[in-house]
Amino acid sequence: MEQAICDSPQPSELDSELGEQYLELRRQAKRLDRVRYRRLPREQKAWLRTRNRCTNLTCLYDRYQQRIGEREDLYAALCVVPWGVFPCW
């Protein structure tokens, strides 16, 4: 699957976007949620196993879109604190 990602522009772009999201999420989680920070690598490895079961580009695209949405939701949740919204940037 790694070769298919690199050889195709769309999955490659999504892979880069997800990688950037992951690094930013780890950075924010380290500051705001240590439990989440420790769980992120395990969750990412589990997702990679799921992604690697894809046998075509449509499946890859769907997996990336789903994961990017999950990451955006998680990032937004990290920014919410009891007294309001924490500036995560």
C-alpha cells in the first residue's frame, strides 16, 4: 500500500495532510491531555493496519477521508475546556 500511496497524487496528498495533523495533534495533546498523548501512537498504528488492508485506491481514499475527519474532531475536542475554548494554535 505504501507504494500505491506514493505513486498516486490524491492518496499522497491525503497522507501528507494526515501526517501534519498527527504531529500537530500530538503537540497539542502533550500540552492539554497527557492520557490522549500516550494513546495516539497506538491508535495510529491500529489505523495503519486498517489502511494497509485496502486493496484499491478508492478504499485508501475513503480511509484517509474518514481518519482526517476523526482527527479534526479530536483536535476540536482537545481545545474545549470547562471554562470555554482553549486556543490550540
